Amino acid sequence: MFGISRRASRSPGFLRNKLPLRPFLLSFLLLTAFIPANADPHTDYLLYCRGCHLHTGDPVPDAHIPSLKTLVPLIASPDGREYIVRVPGVSQANLSDARLAAVLNWVLTEFNTDSLPADFEPYTAEEVGEARVKVLVDPLRTREKILSNQ
């Protein structure tokens, strides 16, 4: 009993000696709460694209969406490049323009390696930012139209 009451009587002094750490810890926690996570494009793909596409780039079964392995014909035209960014799941992803551009470039180089042209120009944050604000109402019909005009 004596040991417990003696420790309890020392507690205020113990805490008082540790108080200088509290502002530091609070500052550290506040700062780290506002630093965005720097995920790589593959991780962002897994987090933001797996609702419609498997890790292989193929569509989720019964999703009625195209494979990500068939994007090269689309990037052959300016309308097709813009279309890829405007697809609702892409344009509405909770990613910055730069991170979304990185994901799109990763998808193209990862899933379209054999067919990607040597002169492929990677997406830029600016290109993504301009395209993603344009609402795309009917993605499948728009895709068909773009591909039939080539």
C-alpha cells in the first residue's frame, strides 16, 4: 500500500517534468496530419482504379467496361487523349492533377507496353487539369465515336 500511495503522490511532479514535450508532440501531430501521403502511381492505381479494373488492367467481371490494355488507339488523337482523362472514374478520382497524370502514364506504360508508340508523350498535370473538368456523360458511346473516326 505504501508503495502505491507514494507513487501517486509523485505523479504531479512526474507529469510536470514532461510538460515541455507536450507542445512538441502536438506540433508534430498537427504538421504530419496536413502532409499529403506521397503514394507511387501503382499504389494510387490500386487505391483509386480497382473499383472498375483488376490489378492486371482487365475490367472487373460484368462491369461492362473496356480493358486498360486497349488504350493505345485512343491516345492516337487529341480527342482520345482527352477522353481517357474525362472518363468519370478517372476525372473524379480524389487525386491531384499531377498524381492523376502519373497514374495515367503508369497505366499506359504498364498495360500497353507492347503497343505504346515510341513517340508517346506522357500526360502532364496541366493537360489533366484542363480535361478533367469537362463532364463526360456517355463514356462508352464517346469511346466508340472516337475510335470510329480514326
